[in-house]
Amino acid sequence: MAYNGEGVAALVSIIDELQTVNLILADKKVKELLKCLAFYPEFRAVLSRVNQGFDYQAEKKKALQRVGEHHVLRLPKSDKSLVAFVSSMLVEMDAGTMDLLAFSRNYFPATTGAESLDLFVASVIEPFKFAIVDMVVNGMKEEQVLVERSVDFAPSGMGEQVKNILVNIVKSVNETQGNITARNELLLMLEAFAAALDNRDALIIKALWTGLKKYLSSVKICAREIEQTETVLSMYLSTK
């Protein structure tokens, strides 16, 4: 059955306003967003479901990471966990235990605070919006069961060596001028690669590095770091 209620329209409107709001009013918009989620029963029902058994502090520890001196946000992969995590983070921001603008500047660095907030909305709030609206309109789906495969784990020492090189790559990417979208795509790829190193799945590490290496080469940066990473990976990973 199609959903035609006003809750989704209200939520979308508030998030659209958050994308253009004056920085001094950003906290007020977060409060309005939370009030919207609390007011409409369809949102309350979804939030009640996704928060069953959800451990925000544990998920927060996994999501908020550092690569060298840089902050990295790794959002949960499933829509249920994403909605639970982002809604809990917004509650924390509204309570004052997490600063929205400081968080945006730290995890989405840009030339201005307004640009950092735009990146936060695009990278965090927009995925949250799409996920919760889909749950309201189409109903909550069962989580897909993943097909297991045998994992070839990379040696633990390899990840630390590569991460030391990644620090310089992230620094170089952040210092590049020009297209902000391209820079953020590179940072997202670096974030995924760092997560793969943490998980030590050799196949995923090799696959992500192949794409990342091509992207870095295409924009003509980090030639030295590419060579260093290639050397370390070839020492530890099978080429089969």
C-alpha cells in the first residue's frame, strides 16, 4: 500500500532546510528534525524497531575512527543500523554532548564551516533520510543473509605498515585544490580501504587497492606512496 502521509514531506522539508541553514541556526534544525521523528507515529514505530538490541556506544566506537591525524566516519552498512545510529547521534547533538559544527569540521573538513556542514548533511543525513523514508513507505525488510566464503586473512603486521603510508595519502588528498566532490570520493575510497585493512580480508584489500591506485594515478598524486603500498602488499599478499 502506498504511503501518502505528511510525515515524510515534513521530514524532507526540514532536511532540505538544514542544507541551506545559517550555521547559528543549525542546532535548531536538528531539534526540529528530532521533534518531527517523535511527532509522527510512523517514524516512532520504525525507530522503535531499529533500536531493539542496538548498542549505540559499541556502534559509535566502530563508526568514529582516526587514520593518522584525520577523523574518519564509517557509517553502519545495514539500513536498520544506519537509522538507529544516526538518530541516536542526533539525540546526542541535541543534548549537547556532541557538537554538530565541531563534528562536521572534524569529520568533513572543508574550506568553510558551511561547506563542512553541507558535506555532513550529504554524507550522513541524506542516507538516513532515504533509509527511514523507505522503511515507512515500503515497510521494513528482513536483513539479507550473506553467502559465506572462505576468507584469506592478511598478516596483522601488514595493516599497520600500510596505514602509516595512508596517513600521508590522506594528507595529500586533503591538501588538493579544486573539485570537492572528487576529493571526497577519494577520501571515501581511502576510508573503505582502511576498513578493509582492519578486517584483514586479503581479497577485499586487493580489490579496493586496485581501484584506489587507479584513481590516485589518474589525478597524479601520491606516486611515492603508491609505490610504497605496492611494495608492502606484494610482500604479504598472494598474487593468485
